[in-house]
Amino acid sequence: MTDHKIGTREEWLEARRKLLREEKELTRRSDELAKKRQELPWVKIDKKYQFETDEGQASLADLFKGRSQLLVYHFMFGPDYKAGCPSCSSIADGFDGSVVHLANHDVMLWAISRAPLEKLQEYKQRMGWTFPWASSFGSDFNYDFNVSFTEEQQRKGAIEYNYSKGNGSSRKDDVDPGGAIPEAAEKITAGTGTDWATYTKEAPGMSAFVLEDGVIYHTYSAYERGLDDLWGMYKWLDRAPLGRNETEFWLRRNDEY
């Protein structure tokens, strides 16, 4: 039994109209932030990255597939993982329905992970996904976009993630052997076949790129809670009576319920 106010329809309408004003304010603010994202300066990509895809080797330019824009989800699936991160897997469950719409709006959507392509293909088949997924194994791509870290970075606390560095990094406690390990770590790592230090060599994120006159530019990246809006399930849960209801570790892959 939940502890919640019970009211009349009139009381509900009064409260709902007040909430609607706040929701509209948030929507307008969200529109303003979207515009500011698009106004960020573009940064030229000079490094030549190579990826493994279902069609063979590909450059970053190849991933555009004739479109002018590229969105990348940095999926946590390291070379030593036996399965993808459960959180990333939950987010990725929403990709297939969006890919065709994005492609017809001049945008390609890819997931990219450091695991070898064969592992990604096997996991993709298990999850029933069809969206494009590339392996950056052997490439600097993940490191350059601050979603993969070396043992030395972990040991020294020299992690740069979500625009914080070193001891100020929001992931320091995750990757520092002396830091506090979340209670859910055992469940998360068991599902990926890793230990906590290995699991946290990877981090989630997304990055946006544009191709103009043969030149690729990086335009935007987001990490941590900046990914919430990409998590379609959360948008539904936020409108459910009990919200996200995260009282304990609850994440499951779509075949584990």
C-alpha cells in the first residue's frame, strides 16, 4: 500500500493544471537547450578511425552511409565482457524503431563498442536487435571520446568523464580500487562476466558528428544523466503512478525477466 493523497476530481484538476504549466515551462526550456546544443562550435576530426562492421572495415566517414549527420551511442561492451551492460542494453532496446526515421531525416544511428565484432553480433542476435553496431577494437575512438579507460588511468585516478577530470571525476569512486563500490556491482558484473574494475573500464555516452564538404566534425557528446532522454522506457516510467520505482537493483535484459 502506497502512502499517497486521495482527492476529488476537482482537486485533481486543480493540481493537474498547475503541473501542466510547469510541464510547458520545461518543454520550452528543453527546446531552448536543443537549440544551444546545435549552436555549439564544431571541432574537426583529423584522426583516421577504423571500425569493424557487418559489411567489413569502415572509416568514420563510412558510418554516415551517405547522410550528413551521425549519432553514436557508446555502448558499454568491453573486449573482456561476455555480455553487454544491462543499462546500455535497456537503452538500446529503443533503437530499432528510431533507425529508419533518423535515416530518412539525414541521420545515421550507430552503436559502437570496443568488444570484437563477433561478440557484438552474437549479443545482437540474442537481444533481437537490427540496428547498426560497429566494433572499435584496436582503435583509439573510445578513449578519445572518454568512454574507455586504461588500468593506469584507473590506478592514478586520472579519469576524464562527463567533463570532469582526475579526482573530480564523477566516476572516480567507480574505478578507484580504494573507492566505494556500489551495492549492485556484483549483480551487474555477474551479468557481463567481469569484475568491477574491468566493467568500469567502459562508460556510457553518446556523440554527434556532421560531415560537410568531405570533412567530419564532432558537434556534441553527453554522458551519465545526459542520456536519460534517450532511455525511452524511463520516459514512460516517469509518467507511471510510482515513477521509476528503483528501490533495488532491477535492471534486466529483455530476455531475463
